[in-house]
Amino acid sequence: MEENRYLKYIYHEDLYLIDEPEIKSTEDLGKKAETIDREPKDVPAAEPPPVTYFGNNEKGLLILVCDPTNDLLRPSELDLLMKIVERGLRFSRNDFALVNAFRFPVEQICEEIEFQFLISFGAPLPPIYDNQTRYSCHTSGEKKYLLSEELSVLADDDSKKRLLWKALKSMFNI
């Protein structure tokens, strides 16, 4: 037990030490191996939780962000996004679906949420949208998509905001 006293400085979660029964003979070893072999081998993978998003997606606008530290976005970034969407595009909160792509695989998001327009603010795009040119409207089938930098980068760079606005005007025919 003495060698385990430092684990609390390495691991911040609760740890439990489980003593295994000591194997004293080859007969005990065979019993232990038999017990292990009886466990199910093909356990089906658990279904991933459904994608959750902010908004009602009434106009088929999917907005992806990637924030590992927040459920959605920091308040300042959410404020900037709402200015872009509400003031610039004239969309209400009911018109789009905002998803933190750090919480869900992007492929799952694109499968579960119907969209006509996709705007990614620093989030990875699925392979079908493999063109990585930023601030340019792209088309794949009947869907349009736009790749931008993170909102935190846009907040401090007026030239990138202008590039984004130009691409948004092209995407939405404004």
C-alpha cells in the first residue's frame, strides 16, 4: 500500500484498489482462465447520444463551433455570433441550429440535423466538404457551406470580419 500513497497527486478522480485473489496453483489458474473465457466477447457498442443544439433550425442553417471548455460558447463569442446572424443575416434564433462540434462527431451532426446551409467557425468539416478554403462559399449537391476561423479570432480582426461578410452575402444572396 505504501507505493500507492502518491497516486492522489497524479489522479484527480476517485481511485479504488481492488485486490485480486492470489493464484496458488495451476488448477486455480485454469479456473480463473475459464471464468474470463465465459465473458461475452461481442458487446454491441452503445448508441451515441443524440445531437443537441441551440435554436430551432427552421431555415436549415447549421452553425458549427468548436469549444472544448464550454457547453456552447463563451458569452462574448455568442454575442458576436448573434450579431452576425440576427443583424447581418436577419435570422432569428429559431432559424438556425448552433452545435458545439467538440461534443459530437461532425459526421453525426450532419446526419442528424437537416440543413441547407452550413457555417463552420473553427470546427472541422466532414470529408464530403473537404475544400478548406476559408471565407468562400462552396456548394456540395444542394447544400452550401462556408468555413471561417473561430469567433475569438474574428472578434479582434476587422479584415477577417469583412471577408466573412462578403462570403455570407454570396452564400445567402444578400
